[in-house]
Amino acid sequence: MQYNFAKLYCTHLPYTSAGKRMEQDTRTATVMEAVKRKIASRLLQPGEKLPSIRGFAATMRVSPSTVVTAYDRLAAEGIIYARRGSGFYVADAARPFSVADVGPQLDREIDPFWVSRQSLDAGPDVLKPGCGWLPADWMPSEAMQRGLRALARTGGGHLFDYGETRGALNLRHLLARQFSEEGLEVNPGQVLLTPSGTQAIDLICRFFLRPGDTVLVDDPCYFNFQALLKAHRVEVAGVSFTRSGPDTELFEEALTRHKPKLYITNSGLHNPTGATISPQVAHKVLNLVTAHGLVVIEDDIFGSFAPEPLPSLAVLDGLECVIRIGSFSKTLSASVRCGYITARTDWIEALVDLQVATNFGGPGPVASDLVYGVLSDGSYRKHMEALRVRLAKKRREVADRLERLGITPWLSPRGGFYLWCSLPDGRDAATIARSALRRNVVLAPGNVFSVSQTMTGFLRFNVSQMGARQVYDVLESAMKPAGG
Amino acid sequence: MQYNFAKLYCTHLPYTSAGKRMEQDTRTATVMEAVKRKIASRLLQPGEKLPSIRGFAATMRVSPSTVVTAYDRLAAEGIIYARRGSGFYVADAARPFSVADVGPQLDREIDPFWVSRQSLDAGPDVLKPGCGWLPADWMPSEAMQRGLRALARTGGGHLFDYGETRGALNLRHLLARQFSEEGLEVNPGQVLLTPSGTQAIDLICRFFLRPGDTVLVDDPCYFNFQALLKAHRVEVAGVSFTRSGPDTELFEEALTRHKPKLYITNSGLHNPTGATISPQVAHKVLNLVTAHGLVVIEDDIFGSFAPEPLPSLAVLDGLECVIRIGSFSKTLSASVRCGYITARTDWIEALVDLQVATNFGGPGPVASDLVYGVLSDGSYRKHMEALRVRLAKKRREVADRLERLGITPWLSPRGGFYLWCSLPDGRDAATIARSALRRNVVLAPGNVFSVSQTMTGFLRFNVSQMGARQVYDVLESAMKPAGG
């Protein structure tokens, strides 16, 4: 089960001459893969020169001839090209449709995919204070291992069947009970399990949006909302997010001017700011939403990180025009993928059809069983209690260390792992992020979160990923003015 | 881990008066859920009368007052409504957008969702010769259980992290090697893992299609292609599928007339017919496709069921304009969901972005580790060998039994679990399917597979789900002419 490639290849390749050739092919493929990964993660940009043959051979611990073969094949594939006497360069591949090509023009180098691909595809030697998840060793290992062993014992249909179209009933019951504790009365039939929180939003977008519609998001907001909405070919309008939620005057103005079909938000522990909507703002926003007849997606993915239930548009509204979505990727596992939607019954019915059409159902029983197991045996509650205490301490520690570098948290969040921070003296976050990346530190620069592209002076930090001194050293050095 | 609700509620509900009230709520919820499921699965249609209070109370083993409460709440939710002195009826819920409302008008009762929802949401007492998967006890239990235990031992990031944007490299390497054995040379960077085969197709459709485009499918074809394409709001054109692939004359005519952007097909062991494209037809189709500049999605989900590699458009084309997709849902597990796309590098790069935008990546490491484990340790090969032998025998047996009822297989497939059969004397498959459903047997009537709605005389049978004598009894009785 480990990614031990040496072992993997030995098992499959007997040491014959054919085996040697295949081994050579494998080495070549590994080098090609490494180059493609650098390109995919923007470490190598279109037009940029590739590492020298000799240098890259040393890095990859292969012979220079392997690198030559790899570069030649990459050139044959059109991914790179050779300039006579100069070396190899990254090609600008022609694409029939790229999400990054659609919608408002953002900074193409630091676009909404920048943080996702950097952090998802980063090797183990890369530090990721810009990423959006907790380190694996903060997660409930024992509970998950117990769940896997229990599944192995259970066997049968759980391991092999698609499961119900709405997802496992026991998990839907449990979620409905949790919502009811918040004052949101729903029946399990109003809960639809999805393979992820992102897919939950995607499904709802498919249901309500047509190309050319406008969607309102917070500015700043989670960068992937923008990427997702581009895939739907809709216009995105932003509304300033204050320390107590969206600016209600600008919100009303945006509803009048843009007539959005949807508003997508994190009301509680907003990403990236960590702010939470106040009850007064929630009430006003809901009145405006009702008056203008739009639908709200409340992404409650960080709700469990708060020590107490937070103000919620979905609860206030009773699911008339607000849809709540969430997932367990942040609190339990992003590997066992499971999200949910809770909404009006008639909408859920139609979303079930859409999910069958586009994914032949939701998460399989293996995923929902694992989630249900951890949620129902008390280990989730204990895990979350410990996590809240640990994160509160980390938020204070990291805020102190950042402030010593002149980086100032915008507010002190009531929970979660993000600190949204302003940089000193007009420093540019994108420049700092590029510089840090060269030293194996992935940061999240403000503008990837901003529709208006006005957050150049901000960085979002994940306090759980900032134990290493190197993070602060790299930050300090990256913040030095050029030539300074 | 078992769906033992009695136990579940006991754990959570101490037997106090509050507990009693909650238990009562739970019973009510269970009754409501049962009704909703009947509605979702079309067992109860809009306008149809609900079971009597007393009768349903007996069925559900609850008190009549629980059923009254449940019906009242369902009425409050607008799902059913009361007619004074007459009882309760299923409401026709208003929906802002229903996939079933878009695209060519099909028979609304027997639409492409009919089989999916019937078979996915069927209880254990329902027989499913119309469904599209193998029974759980035909699947490699030991290998999967070994995989789960190995994952529990490994722990760490595999259990908690998102994984790479393309999916696990070891599984992509393994798939690339398998393709190469077929003569399709791809590198692992050209393989993108997806959460399912359906999502693989969905992602490609998002990449290439715009609302209003036309897509060509086989007639008949897998019913969910139609449901999926409706969600993309495109026109669907069908081309007659012969025993050796699509009719090439009609294919050319369709390309000229409809100018489709995409053609989606199963070349090998086609669903529902079980036919396989001949090398000659494959060659002709590929020439036409190249001449007209469209893209082909070859869904190879049934390829592994054939005893030898089948003719393939993707292999013949070398992935110039053909994209291959597949999954392990049919051969290994539909609960551990994992599919793949292999295509040109530039397309894959853009599809990676799209999958990040719409699902924040592909299947998590838990899913890909489980699949990789079974695929790499030899147990998959053994499982498939045994499965092919078992299915060949079943196909013969079931064909014999069906022929005794006057139901005739259209051809004898080279592998897989489907038999596409014609009914005697102009019998209508939809009528038979409705009648069988009342006796807890889910069938797959021809027209759910047909764009032209000309397959009224066909049923698709899954030979692995036809061991019970009841299937044949119900079939025989359902085929009797009315009053006969």
C-alpha cells in the first residue's frame, strides 16, 4: 500500500534485458512526470527554460541520457520544445477550452488554480502554510483505522454496491439530528450525500444556473468558488466582506445592479478571513435575498470548528431559499470523500436526478460507513473538542510570530485554522508567494481570493501548517524589498 | 457499521419521556422516508393515491397514528396532499429545473432515470434483473477485506489527504502498462483518475460541449448517457447500432446532418446489446470521425469482461481524437468509486483544472489505494478469469430459460452480463416492466436505452441477477396479454 516505487517495479519487472528496457522506460517516464508536474504546478511557466540535462540528471538520480530521452519525448508530445543550441523550453499548449481562459481576467500566473495545484501536487519536502487542510497527524487516526477494520469485518454489499441515490440513510439521519440541535428541522429525505463539498456546490449550480447568469460571492472568498463558477460560464460579482459578514449596503446594490441568481458564502468562519456573520447582518441579508428572489448556498464546511453554533442563514431561513452544504474533508478526512446538501424537498428530489445523471449517485457505502462510524461512536466529538483547543493555541502563537514580522491578522477568528493577514508597507503578496515557492513554501496570496483583485496586500495562513521555523525564515526573506 | 436502526436509536435515545417522544419522531421519519422512497422510485406516481392508513401501518409495523402524523407532515412539506374524505395523494412538486424536463420528450414514466432510481433504491426484497451490476457475493471479498486491513495498518496521509490532482501515481502507472499491453502507448501523466466512469464522461462533456451542441450516441445506448447529456443541455442524435457496431452509412449521414461535437460509445461489449465493434467498422468510423473533426468518448467500462482485448477506437486512433474512459465499478467495486480518463496530454491538463474546479480533485487515496491493491497483487486477474467463466455459463443458462418464454437474445455476446432480448408478438416492454415492478422485480425496458424510442419490443437482462425462479414466473405472468 505504500508508494514504494522501487518495490513496485521490482515486483513487475523480472531482470531480463526486456526488463532492463522497461526499467529504462520507467525511469524516462518518471523524469517526464517530474517535468509535467513542475509545469502543472506553475513551477515552470510557458516559455521558461527547462533545467539543464546534466543538472536535472543529478537531481533525479538518473543518467543524462535518460533526461535526453525524456525531454525528447516531452517535445514529441508538444509539452516542451527545443531551441537549437539553447536548450528546452516549456511550450504554450493549445487547449480547446481551459477554465482559466473563461470569465473575468485574473492574474494568469496567480490564478484561482495556483494554490490548489501547488498544494495538492506538492511533494513531502514542501511546506504548505497556504494550503486549506490540517496535517494528517492532526486527524483521528485510531478512529479511522477502527472504521476500516470494522468495514473489513462487515464485508458484503457495503464493499461493493453503489448505495442509495441519496446516500446512506444512517448518516443522513445523523446529520438531520445535528441540524435539529441548531434549530434547523429537516427530515433525512432532505439530506443528499455528495462525493465532496465542492461537488455539492457544483450540483446546485447546475440546477439553478445557465451560462451568462450572474452569481454573487464575497470579496474575498474561497478561490475555488471562482474556478467552479468559471466552469459554469457565469458572471461573478463580488461584495465586500466585512468583519461581520457581507457589507449590506453593497450587497443590496449588487442585487439591484447584477440581479444574481445565486449567492455563495461561508457565513461562519468565512474562508479566507475567518470572520463570522453577525445575527443582524444575517437577518438583513436574508431579507434582501427574499425580496430579490435569489437562492443562497451556505457552505458550512468550517462550522464544526466553532466552539458553539454560529449564526446561520440556513437556520434563520428554515431552508426556504437557503441551501446548506458541507463536508467532512476538513474535520475528518479528505481522502474518504463525503459531503452533503440539505435543502427543500422538491429541490433535493431534482438534485438526486442530477447526481444520478452526472455521477450515478453519491459517495459509495465505503465512504459513508467510515464517516458514519467516526461520527456516531463519540470519537468525532472528542477529536473536534481537542482540535478546537489546539487550534486556538496555534492561532495565538502564529499571530504573535507573524506580527513580529510586521504581518498583521485582520481579525481574531472564533475558530478554524485560517489567519487572514495584511502585509506591511504595500508589500505585494503575489511577489512574496512566487519567491517563497522557489524555496519550497506554498503561500496563498490575497488576490487568488479576490474577484476585484484588490487583495494584493493580504496573505491567508493556515496555522496548523506553520510549525517549522523555515516558514518564517522564508517569509522574512521573501518580504525583503528587491535589492534590500 | 450495520444499518441496524433499532440499535442506532437505542444508543442515542435514553428511555425517558423525551426519549419516547424522539422515538416516536423517528418512527414517523421512517414512515415519511418510506413514502418518499416510493415516490422517488416511481412506485407511487404524481396524482396516485397513497396506501390506506391502516394498511400502511401494518406494513411498516407502526401504529396508525404514526402513519397519520407522517402523512400530515408530508402534506405540510407539499409532497402529498389530502382530499377530503378520500385520502392522501402524491403531489406534483413544482421544480425550478428538472433534468427530466429538458431535451427530447421521452416517455415520462419510463424515462432514463427509471432504471437507475428503481434499482439503486430498491430494498433487499426486490429482484433486479434490470440493474447494471453484479451481486456483491460475486465480487472479490477477500481481496477487498485484505486491502482495508492493509490501509488500516498504513494509516497516515493515505487516510486523510486529498491526494494528487491527477490521482495516485501508482494506479496511473499500472493503467498505462495495461493500455500498453493493448498497443496503446500512454504515459502515466496522460491518465487522470476520476471518482467514477460517469464523472469521467461528465468532465469531458464540460470540456467540449456548449448548450445547444449536438452529441451522437448509439441507438440503443446506456440510458444514463441520455440523462447526462440532458444535464448539459445539448441535443442528442442517435445512430442505429448493429451487431458489429454503429451503422456506418447512418453514422456518416448523422455527422453530415447534425455536425455533432462528440460521439459517445461502448465499442466493446456495448451496453445494452453486448455487441462489439468489428475491426472494419472501427476503421471506417475512425476515418469518418477524423474527416468530420469530432471527438469520441470510448467508454471501456466492460472491456475487462472480454476474454481477449477487443477492437478499440482509442487504440486504433492512438488517442488523437478518441478519449478512453473506464472504471472499476462493474468489475471490482461500485462502493469504492474510481474511474479514469486517458487522452492527449493537453486535454488531460485542462481536465485536471476542471476536476479541481468542480470536485477539488479526483478520488481520494483511500479509494485508489484499495483499487491499486486488488489490481496489483494478482487477485483482480484471478477474479476476472473466474468471473468470465461463470458469466459465460450464466449467459447460456439464462438465454435458454428466456427462450422457453419466447424471449430471444439479439446476439450472443463475447462477454459481460447483459443479454439484449426481443419480446414475442409485439409485446410492450414498458407495460411488462411496470407490471413486474408491482411484483418486486425491476426490469430494464428497451426504450430507456433508445433515443428514437423504437425499442418497445426489447428488454435488457443482467444474467448475474437471474438465479431466482421468481424472475421467470413474474416475467411469464407479466407477458400475458391483458385479460389473457
